[in-house]
Amino acid sequence: MFDPLGALLRTFGPFVIPVALFVAGLVGYGVLVALGRAGLVETSDDEPAESGDGWRRR
């Protein structure tokens, strides 16, 4: 019987595990960005919009 997970691990070794986690994170981030741009995720009205200055706070 063919074991796709076993074949993948034999081919690429344990390197495939962090790559899969990274790809899953990218997909999740992309979903959150898409929801935010569509206006489906509410933002707090207490804080001003970020000006693009990075992590600096006023």
C-alpha cells in the first residue's frame, strides 16, 4: 500500500515539517489579510490608524 506521508518524508526528510508549518502560516495570514480588506474583521476605534512608522508609538 502506498503511504504518501512516508514517501514525502523519505524524499525530503524532516525538512518538510517546518516548510509545511510555514506554508500553513502563510495561508492563514493571507486569509486574515483578505478578511481585513473585505471589512469582515473589525478594528478597535480607540487606537489611531498606523502611519507606517513601524513599531514606534507616539
